[in-house]
Amino acid sequence: MRKRTRQPVHPGRIIKEDHLEPLSITTKDMASILGVSRKTLSKIVNERGSVTPDMALRLSRAFDTTPDLWLNLQKNYDLWQAEHASKAWKSVRPVSPQTLHTQI
């Protein structure tokens, strides 16, 4: 597994800085284009909400990208957050036939 040293960018920042601002589109207008509430899009743009598969489809259609782009951005962000929020996951040992027999 490749270790990331920098926190990945939240997809909401990409939406805001690479799409809304250059096109001079408000969150309200973009929400209308996407067919979602202003609050839903605002949460994502302000990095308090996540891009769902449904939203990824909407964004890919609106910005001529792929849904995978948006889902991968969200996945990378979420995994980095989880990795750095807690170290408890590091106590899990790899599963092998030997570890299974010693656990039983």
C-alpha cells in the first residue's frame, strides 16, 4: 500500500475552485442544474458532506467527467481521514491459517 503524505483534496473543493468559481456559477444555481437542494450541494462544497454515487453521476453529467473521478476523490479523502483519525485499525493482524487456528 502506497503511503500518502499529504491529505487528499476534498471533492467539494474541486467543485468550488475548478468549476463553480471559473464559471461564475452560484451554489444555488448549480444545485438547480444538478437537481438537488442548495443545502445538499453546499454541504459538499463546504467539505461537510460526501459525494455519493448518485451525486457522482450528476456531477459527471454536468461537468463532462466520469462518476469514477468523483467517487475516487471521495474515497481517497475518506481513507486518509480514517487512517489519521484513529490508530486502532493498526492492531488488526493479517489473517492466515495459523492465526485462525490459534484464535479458535
